Amino acid sequence: MKKILIVEDIELNVDLLTQILEDHYEVVVARDGAQGVALAAQHRPDAIIMDMSLPILDGWEATRRIRANEVTRDIPIIGLSAHAMSGDRDKALEAGCNEYLTKPVDDELLLKTISKLLEN
């Protein structure tokens, strides 16, 4: 079973994402950006769902650090944020995210996006 790392600090969002994913993927959870970077290297997940507003290390910096590490640089990352402002998507993609989705999460779109990224 493919493994997805969820990097999210809000418990309700962790629960929601886990419910969406757990029938299809093994789920690992990090509660802040620094832990996300560490768990990405430790678990080498098949994909990462990265909240952009995180404590300790925000999602943009965590993504840049994952991309800078030879072990984790090729893992697909989906940026996830409640921010739907113009430019937020571009900022996430510039940081190294492969895709960017906004909250509230559309279950089907999330699963399709993960599936598409894992095909490559």
C-alpha cells in the first residue's frame, strides 16, 4: 500500500484527511513543518500533503527543505491551504509543491490529484 504523509497541525483537518485517505493509502501524520521534514526523510512516503500554515516551520519552508534533501527531493507534494488569495498557488508551486488545493478539501479532487501524481 502506498504511503501518504499528512503535514497538518489542526486535529479536525488531520481527522478529515485521514478519513479520506485511509481506505486507499497508509497514512503518516506530522503536526508541524519541522516534523514533516523529518518524517519525510524517515518514512520516504509516496506523496506528501503539506498544509502551508504550520507552526515551527511553515509549509513553504518545509517544502523547500524537502526539495533540498537528496533523499526526499522527488516526492510529490500537494500544498494545502485555506488561503485562496491570488498568488498563493504560485507561491506554493515556486516553493516546490507539485499541486495546490484549497480548504475545505474536495474529497474526490484530492484523491484524483494524488492518483495523478503517483502515476508519474
